[in-house]
Amino acid sequence: AQTVTQSQPEMSVQEAETVTLSCTYDTSESDYYLFWYKQPPSRQMILVIRQEAYKQQNATENRFSVNFQKAAKSFSLKISDSQLGDAAMYFCAYVLTQGGSEKLVFGKGTKLTVNP
Amino acid sequence: DTAVSQTPKYLVTQMGNDKSIKCEQNLGHDTMYWYKQDSKKFLKIMFSYNNKELIINETVPNRFSPKSPDKAHLNLHINSLELGDSAVYFCASSHRGAGELFFGEGSRLTVL
């Protein structure tokens, strides 16, 4: 089964500090996409960052960066200079392609608290 | 301009009733989805349509019937609502092969 595992149900960080959220996934494919989505209390699902598996360079979006380890099937998210607005549920996701169809498979999420 | 819009945002109803949630996207995407987020925040795909054709049906009860009148719209009708149907339902869209999903704001369904 193709799965996405987020081993940290909850994390907390002090404002302005750095935090890393973990994600591992299971796939037999060689080319695929990985994503981190953020869901604040407003419940809107917001794309934070994406990584294409064929790219060795880790994706970066401002204060958000990933550590993509393809062989280990690991895709962690680092948030630098944490801000109060970063408090949210964070979901790691993987695009599963099956029989010509695509679907995004999500981990169970990590709730991030940012302390002032 | 809202890219993926769902209506209604909130829905409270009694067990046994029938209700619908509508979704529209103006991104020109060819694929649309319904996801269910349960009380533990777990997101699971229910259906996927590509150019009005049902592509994915993830063992969802027959009481749930999606309909796609055109590739910009995907509606979800639920018959004989049960307590366990209470959840947030997200509509999403994408370009096939691009991977990234664009989500609506979600529709919170509460069944009493």
C-alpha cells in the first residue's frame, strides 16, 4: 500500500525559531510529486511547497524548505523564523498514480503551535 | 476571484435527509475531486472526475452520488444522511499530470 506517515501528531516552536516536521512515504514509483499543505483554523488548504522526485535540489519557498531524501523516502519540512501565522495543521502528501488516475494521498497531519 | 468555490460553507441537517454540495472551479483544470476530512482531520479521497468522467470511486457508500455536468463543476449529493457523514467535504481541482491540487474552502456538514 502506498502510504504517507507523519510521526509527530503535534509540535511546538517559539516565535522566530526553527522547526522541522517529519514525513516518510512509501512508493514503488521512480517519478512522483510530494507536497506540504497547511491548514490554518480557517480550514482552507494552502499549498506550502512542492518537490518533484526527479529533482535532486531541495525545494525552497521563502522561510519554508524541504529536506528530500529519495533513497530514504523522507520529505521533511523546515520552517525558519517561525511566525504566529504559521500555526496550523501541516499535511504531507504524495501523488499516487494508478491505472491512469491520480490522487493525492495525505498523512495524518502535524499540528504546529507557535508560542510568542 | 475564487479559484475553487463550494456552496454551502456550512450545512446542518437531520438524519435521513438528502443534501447537496456544489463546487465550481475557474482555473480551466480538467480534473476535479471530492475529499472528506473527518473529526481527526484525516483527509481521504472520495471521488475524482476527469473531463466529466468518473475516474476514482474510493469505496464510498451508494448514498453518495457525484455529478459533473461539465469539467468546471462537480456536485456531491448525499441521500439518507447518517451521523457518521458529519465531516468537512473539500472540493479540489488540478491539471492531470501536474500533481498539485487546488482546494475549495470546504463545506462543514453536521448531521443531527
